[in-house]
Amino acid sequence: MAPSLRPLARWRPPGMLLGALLLLPLLGPVPGVWCFSELFFIKEPQDVTVTRKDPVVLDCQAHGEVPIKVTWLKNGAKVSENKRIQVLFNGSLYISEMEGRRGEQSDEGFYQCLAMNKYGAILSQKAHLTLSIGSGTGWIAYEKMKCLL
């Protein structure tokens, strides 16, 4: 006898397959299937020049699987929160009054945002926070004035 020639799979209209694929997200996570959202920045900090005693916000918004923990670094060292320096709910850094003293007390420096979740960590670009001072001809960056002092 000759083997019967039957199709290996039953033909279904294309709409049925599409309908089944659209229902998959409604089923929820399937045990043993590993999926995650890549961690990436929506907003990164930018260079900014601020007047002494003025507030400043350095933006940082990361997207990925929650929870996402955001930490800030200044010149490579972790920034400690206090009544004047706070990490906002969206990950941005808020400094209520720009400090411009020389040495350790100054807020000037290079800032980076470090975002972490259970899959890894990403580090933002560096943003230079600079103190400006007033002059008769307008604002002059403090960095440029150091050589005149």
C-alpha cells in the first residue's frame, strides 16, 4: 500500500493565529520563561552653570523592570542625601541651594547618575555642575574667574 499523503498540520485561517498571539499577553507571565525590559536612560544629566544659593535639578530618568534604584555620584564618589541634597522620585538630583565654597563643601564637580535593577546597572554621561558669579558685564563662569582671584 502507498503511504497516505496527509498534511502534517491542519490548515487554519490566518486570523486565528493572529488572534491567539494577541491573547498571549492576557495570560500573564509563564513560569520558566525569562523576559525583562532593558534598562536605559530616558533623561541624562546635562552640564549646567548655577548661581550661588540658587536651586538646581540634574535630570536622570531610567526605564526598565522595577524596582530601579538610582544613586548619584559626584567626581566618582557617592552623593549623600541631606536636607539640601535629595534624589527625587523620578531619579533626578535636587540641590536646594548651590554651595560654592572651595574644597569639600562645594557642589561644583562632575555628576553621574547610576541606575540599577535586578538585571544590572547603567551609568549616565558626566554632567559638569559649575558655579557662576555676577559681574558688571553679565554672568561669568566661576571656573574662568579662578585664574583672576
